[in-house]
Amino acid sequence: LPTGLWIFKIAMIKRIKSKVVGFWFLLRNLIHAMKIRPFPGIIANGLTFRGYQKEDVEQIAEIYAALNIGANFVGLRKWLYDLVGTKLMLVAVCSGDSGDVIVGMNMYYFNPRDVREKTIHEGFIGVIPEMNGRGIATTMRLHAKQHFARAGLAGISTRISVANKSSLSSAEKVGFVPIEKYIDVHSGDLRYYMVSNLG
């Protein structure tokens, strides 16, 4: 076959594979989220901590892009949280005269490993820079631990760069311990795979 046709075939195979992987990701998470109730709202340190709602999308997309090197909150990720975000994403909200402002977010989902080990994965946690140092990430993690323990899960997994001292400190405060150390193939960072047991 001509080179151009081979390139086209390879691109099509990659595209199909990506769609299949995405479909299984969405299906796996919808199935496992059925067993989980929505996050109960709590008030701590003058902030409200609650589950994600569809009307949060613009603020979440902005925070996610700002804290995650321009990543977009679109596609399967957005679909998942639009459907079951009240159960799988925790947001920290500051209420003021100009309305509610989301100042932190904590996204969870199930990887195949999590399903096998009866854990859930903390896929991304972030707090806007002007609110750093106020214990928001720690509060979100503690609230999530209680929430997922009530759902009968055995633990929460996360992946954190060894160089990210503030995130490591927050995770260790709430019981995350390193299980594995590895090099991330995409970023080249040395990272920990960590688990916080809920039992």
C-alpha cells in the first residue's frame, strides 16, 4: 500500500481505539457511580464543600485549565461529571456579594485498577492560587474520605509528583502513603502512586 494510505489506516485505528477506551471509561464510571450517593454539603472554614453541578461548568473549566497546563474540561470528562458529578467531584465554594465563586475542585473516577482494588482514583485536585495555604485541599480530601467510606470503598488512590511538596504534604496529612514510585511517560516526572485506606 502507498505510504499515505498506511498513515491514514494507522490514524483511523488510533481513533477507533481512543473511542473504544473512552466508551469503556464512561461506562465503567457510570456503573460504579450508581452505588454512590451525592456528596453531602458541609460548611468549613467559611466555605461550602459540595458536589459538582452542571451550572459550575464554566468556573470548573477555567480552574482546570489554569491549574492543569491549559487542559480542557471537555468531551468524556465533562459528560461524566455532567451525569454523576454530584457523586464524583467535590467543589469548594466561597459565597460573597457577587455570588458563589468556586475556589477549589477535587475530581474522582474509577480506573480498572481501582475497580479491582475497590478504590477510587483522585484524578485532579486544585485550589486557586490566592486561596492556597488555607487547608482547602486537606478539607476536600477529608470530606471525600468520609464520602467514599460511606459508599463502601476500601480506599482512594492518587498520583503525585515527588517534586510537588505542597500536594504531597496535603495528601500525607489525610493518610495517603506511597505504594509505588515511577517515571511518568508523558511528563518525565518522578511520581508516587499513593493510597489512603478508608477502613
